[in-house]
Amino acid sequence: IRDAQESRGLGDVYKRQLKEVTGLLVLMKKIFISIFLFSITTTGISQKVNKKDSTVIKQIFDTSLTDGASYEWLDYMSNNIGSRLSGSLGAELAVNYTKEQMEELGIDKVWLQPVMVPKWTRGAQEYSYIETSPGVTSLVDICALGGSVPTPYGGLKAAVVEVKNFEELRGLGREKIEGKIVFYNRPMQDNLIQTMNAYGGAVDQRYSGAAEAAKYGAAGVIVRSMNFSQDDFPHTGAMSYGNTPEHLRIPACAISTNGANYLSITLKLQPDLLFYFNQNCKTYPDVQSYNVIGEITGSENSNKFIVVGGHLDSWDLGDGSHDDGAGCVQSMEVLRILKKIGYQPKHTIRAVMFMNEENGTRGAKKYAEMSKMNNENHIGGIESDAGGHTPRGFSIDANETNTALVQSWKKLLAPYGLHDLDKGGSGADISPLKGEGVTLVGYRPDSQRYFDYHHTSTDTFDKVNKRELELGSASMTSLIYLMDKYLYSNTPVKP
């Protein structure tokens, strides 16, 4: 009897346990089904969003490649207007032309933003030679650096001291430098894949070389051109005298890479050679110019702005097709494509042709100043100032959250060759807008050939490939579309 009672008791326990296990299994099944259905639902939403975005981005590329305007605009600006140095007639004509073209797009607003800019002219073509003995000379190719003073009347002839950097300059001191021409001969670093980094590592000798050499009584400065190629084209570019008094400022020129190599070798063979150069540049009082601005008003957040731009000015050598005519027409094309495909942005999208990036960034500073004065809330921006070559991607200057957001779009952009979405700089013209919650982006085409043309007489329209330029326009438009659609709901924006 006791055994039977125990068996019945154990059976009841087993029944209760079985019932509990069965209930647990049913609950787990329900949870699994719920998770499975939720996964299907959210995946479907994700696929729907991605499919729609993919469709829009393909439409953007199709429009740019089959019905684009950027190449035609650049053709006119390069071949009918030409170089556009700040304060020049070319710059004035470019302001009028880009304003007219944006007005013809039928966008919501186009206007000019006044800004005072420096005016510097090159004058008659520079002339130089290396003299190894009286009457024995070899011509070399030079050009004045932007902002340089002229040589004395009749030119400057003096002995040469070669240095690689400012440390070597200080080591030589006034005793070995006074009355001589300092020759900065540090090349761009060959083993850096990112050519912009190589440029950044060498450009200080161009920008500050004259100011540093003047401290030791140098008579003038020659700077190796910022270029990987070995050629006969000198590269100009901005320089600064810093706080050097006007009467102590010395003339500064750039020498081609072939010329720099020849001068360096000849110096080793004949240290007492003389270098002669003559340049006739001049600086005038500041003159008024303009940023050119066009915008499409946002449908939901019209008081929040995303800017896309390039700089309208160029150096006076060549016609500035790569630097930065390409960036300007690509920025204008962003507005044209958005309007063409019937996309109404949520935020106000502005295209800005900045004036005076090359020798002062006055346009960028004025735009940022006026934006602050008008309490404008910029949440993002793209700058194109790296030439019109094949698109590779974008560099991102933003907080970690917004950087990750932009990088999350890689699958949408990769089919168009836009694989590089890395943290980095954005651009000189939009960088004054930087702040917490502001996502700034630099458009990054392939840069390996860019410094063949940068700041030289070879930066001309024939060096720009139509398809590459149009691919860049579409790339920028696609990113603007994604920023407009997704950035506002994910970015912490300060009022």
C-alpha cells in the first residue's frame, strides 16, 4: 500500500513537471514565432528602404551620365573665361556666369554674398638661369609664388644655399645665409599613398619659407614645386610673410621639379654658382568680390542647411579646370540633378561657389560669419576641391555617431566605386562650419594625377575627363540625398 501511495505521489510530481515543461515549450515557441515574424517584418522594411534608395541613386547617376550639364559648364568657364584669381576680371566674369547658370535652373533662390578679397598680379613672365661661370648659363623654369614681392629692378643674382627644412636653415644661421638665395628642396614624400598627406608634409616650405629665410638676412627664396612628376612646369601657390616688416620681405619663386634636381646636382659640383631670377609681381589694395549661392528650400526643415560647394577662384596659371572649376560645376550639378529627378529635399540644400580659397579663404570666412549672424543652423556639408578624377569616396569630419551613420551607407555607394568612407578632413571652405553635430565631408576622387596639374599652367580643360567629372557630380548628389534623408533624424543638432 505504501509503495502504491509513493508511486501515485511520484506520478503527480511527474505530471506537474511535464505540464510545466510543456507550458514552457509553448511559451518558447510563441517567443520564437514572434521573433521570427519581427525579423521578417524589419528585414522587409530595411530591404524596402534600401531598394528605394538604390533606385534613387541609380536615377541620379543615370541623369548625370546621360543628361549632365557639368562638363558643358566647365568648358565655358575654362575656355571662355579662363583663370580666375581673386580680384581679377576672370573672377568677376565667373561670378556672373555661375549666378546666371543657377538662375536658369529655376531653383528657389540665387544671390551674391559680398566679400573683400586680396588682389595680386604676376606681371610679366618670370625669367631665371643658373650661372656656373661668367657668361655660362642654363635656363630653368620658375614662377612667382602667390603674394610674393617682386625682385629688385633688373632682377636678383646671388649665391645659393640648399636646405631641406627649417631646422637646417636655423642650423646654418645668419653667417651662412645673409645675402644669399635659400633653396628649399624637400620633395613630397613618395611612399605616402594618400597624396594629400604628402602635399601637407611639404607645403610649409612654400607657405612660410620666405618669412623664415628673411629672419637670417636671405636675399630671396626658391622652392621646389609640390609635385610627384619630374617635369618642367613650376607650381605656384599661396605664401605668407607672417609678421615680417614690408621692407624686409624677400622675393619667392617656385622651380620645376626638373629644375630643382638640376640645381641641386649642379650645386654639389659647383657650390659657388649663382642663381638669377626676375619677377614683376605686385600687390594692390583689397577689392570687392562675391560668393555665389543658390538653394533649394527644404520642405520640412527649411531652417536647417546642408551645403555643397567648391571655390570659384583659381590661380592665374592655366584655367583652373581641376582646381577648382570641377568642384564648382559639380556642386551646381547637385542642385540641377535633384530638381531634374523631382526630389524635394527635407532640408534646405545650398550650392556655394566660394571666392578666394587659394590665397586667403576670405569667402569661406565670410560665409561662416554671415551664417552665424543670421542664426543659420548648418547640419552638414560637402566640399569638392580635389580635382575631377575618378570618384573613390569621401572623407568624414564628424562625431563618432555621424561618422558611423555615413559609413553605414557604404553598400549603397560601393556599386559606384565609392569604397572609401574614412575619417579625415573636409575642405578649407566648409571647415569654418565645423561644430558638434555638424557632419562635414570632403569629396575624394583618385588623387594620384592631381598634383601633376595643381597650381600649374597645365591645369586646363583638356585634362578633365567628361565621364569622370560626371561620375563625381553623381557621387556628390547621392551623398547629399542620403544626408538629407537620414542625417536629420540621427544627428544631435545644436539650435
